[in-house]
Amino acid sequence: MVAHIPKAEIHCHIEGAVPVELAHAQAEKYGVDISPIVDGSFFKWTGFTEFLAVYDTIAGLFRTNEDYAALAEGYLTSLAAQNCLYSEFFISTDHARMVGISEADYVAGLASGMETAREKTGIVSRMIATGLRHGGPESVERAAQYVADNPHPLITGFGMAGDERMHHPKGFVRGFDIARDAGLAITVHAGELVGAQSVRDALDYLKPQRIGHGVRAIEDPELVKRLVDEEIVLEVCPGSNIVLSVFPDFPSHPFARLRDAGVKVTLSSDDPPHFQTSIGHEYEIARDYFGLSDDELVGVTREAIDAAFVDDDTRKTLMQKLG
């Protein structure tokens, strides 16, 4: 029903985008039994802590340059099939270190898959390097220092993912300063598992252009006004918000209220096979539950491309595809 709508996604974790079929193939390749965490076409877990554990298990099935090339190519090709013009996904050099692949091989593998997908489908993509919040400030500084010391044309942003309930943003200032000084655009996860103050703290200490999720800003009208005034873009992932019980159901989700208040909101799938979703499904949610028309859905795509961490020429070319 939304296949004709051009889409863009700016919040997805590449290790969280592994389809079950590919996970099975990788598990067989490395002799790992993943049957206890698979339910049909999706992965199963209970609660955010268990989700992180399942996420790490699936991420651990990718161990070589070639594995990551196949992952990026496959995911981007699937996006292109849903009429997605642009993808920005999070990468984690910490995950590379965990499985014993060098950061350089990890990035090179993903970049190779991105280029292959672009040649096959035309989809444009970029990477956002991230530090893991639950790894502490040292982990985030290490991730930032690596990308600062090893610039790559397809790594255009830096952010922080992981368990929002751990560590105050003020502990991560140095890591984000390293990334910002290296010329990387900034985003940070906030306002998902923790309330509006988490968003406020992220803005005060880390000074991002975008907030990953940010939906619980709705709890504080003054913060909503600040998001509007400072033109902060929210990377909203309604499907994952409902599965994680951030809100009880789609009718109570604040996407429409934030948008009506003037906040810049976008749509993304976060970790699609973990949250039983896809970029196409997120646009369907916005149509069916938030009442967006076709023109308004295209407007959401335009918002995402306008907020994308790309050069002006690339942005202009993408915008032209929207008509």
C-alpha cells in the first residue's frame, strides 16, 4: 500500500538488521545453534536486557570482511526493493573487536557491500559510527578516536547506542568532542527507555543535530518547544517503541503530536527482525495510525534527507528524486 512512496531511513543498526535467513546461514557456517532465539521470521526475547543479549549473539555470527559485505549488500538491497532511496545505518567497532575482526576490515567489508548495493539498485548509503553507552565513557571515547584517526568517506556521523539507563551524558562529552572535532555529524539515542530529562541532558551535554528516538520528549512541553526552536530532528521508530512497551499501542504513540507541534520527525525501523518490522511497515504505521497522507509521507522522507549526514550535492540529488 505504500510501495509507491519514496522512503529514507536514518536510524538502523546494521547488526540488528540481519534477516533470520542470513542468520541461519551464518550460524551453520560457524556451528552455532540459534534455534532458541528464533521465532519464524523474527528473533525472540523478553525485555530490553535480553534483547541486547540476543542482538550480540546474532552480531557474533559475522566475523570476516566478507560476512559484513554480504550483510550490508543484503540489507540495502532489501531497502531498495521497498523504494528506499537512502539509508544511514549505525556501525559498532566494539562489535568488530568482540568477534576478533579488525576495525579496518569491518569498515571495509561494510563499505564494499554498500558500493555493491549502490551499483545494483542505486541506493545511497552512509555509516554512523557509534559507541556503546553501557560500555561506559572509555568505550565511547575509543570508538570516537578510531573514526577520528581513520576517516572514511562513507562514515559521516557519530552517535551513541546501547542501554540508555546507564551512565549520565556528561560522562561522554570528551568522546563526542573528539568525533565533532573530526568533522563528524552528531546524533545520540535518548528519550526511549528513559524520559524527557534524558533528551534534555543529551542536548545540553552532547549537542547533537539529531536525537535517536526522542519520543518521550512529549512528556515535557518546554522540551518539545526547545526541539522545535533548535530544529532538532527525531529519528522515530514507532514499531520498536511499541514492541519495547515504551507506549502501549500505536494510537497512544506521540509521533503525530510531536509533528503537529512542529518537531522534525522521521521514520526508521531500528532493528527490523528484532521488532517485527521494516521501513515499509513503519510508513504503513504512519499512514494507518497517525493519519499521514501520501504527500505527508513523502514529506517525512524529505525531512530525513534534509537531516541526512551527507554533502550538499548528494542531498540535492536525493531531493530531486522526490519530485
